[in-house]
Amino acid sequence: MLASKIYQKIVHLYRRNQHLVTIQNVGVAIGLLIALSWVWGASTTLQKNYTYQRQVDLNAQQIEVMKLQNENAAYQQEYYKSDEFLELSARERLGLASPGEKMVILPSSANIKDTEVVVQKSVDTQSNFSRWMQFFFGNNSPSS
């Protein structure tokens, strides 16, 4: 029932617009459909390529970060093997000092507070015109 109504509507539209259905118009319509499908496919492909490239860039960034972390770990490992680290850790943990050095104990800086300097601006009660007159003519300007 529904299919027959749709078929009747299509036939009615065809008969009413039969003068528009020519070989040239059908060719143009097919050409437009091909062009639209090509544009749709190209945009879909571009979107996929953009997504894939973004993922590749993200992975490349992560690889660079991992390389830097590995280099940093290697440098830390070398530092922990060095004599300087052993000396500093012995000084810090055991309180040892090199010959001739003396221990200086400084007071805690927790109670020291920064002081703020407050600059007060003088408020000028002269009008803008008076200040311009004073600027151009000196102290002999009229005051308002």
C-alpha cells in the first residue's frame, strides 16, 4: 500500500517535470553525484590521515620524552657512582668534613619575613588645565 503511494508520487513528479528530464540534465546530475562522492571520499580520507598523523606525532613525542628520561637516568647513575656524590652524601648524612673545614651553624630562616616597602603617591588637587598651564608657562600660570 505504502509502496504504491510512493510509486504514484514519483510517476506524478516525473510527468509534471518531464520536460526537465533530458540526456544533458541526466548527465549533469550523474556528474554532480560522482563529484560529490569524490569530495566526500577525499574529505573522509583527509580526516583519517589527519587522525593517523596526529597519533604518529604523539607517539614520536612520547619516544623523545622516553629518550630524554633514559639519558637523564644514565646521567644520574653516573653521578651516583662519582666521588663527588659519595663525599656530599657522607657530609650530609654523617656530618663529616674535609680536613681544615669548620662547621658554621646558621639560624633558621623560617622566622625571617620579607618587608614590604609602601610607596605613597601624592594626590594632586590641581585641575588638568592648571597642570598644562604650569607645564607651558612655569609657575606664573593661573590656577583654577
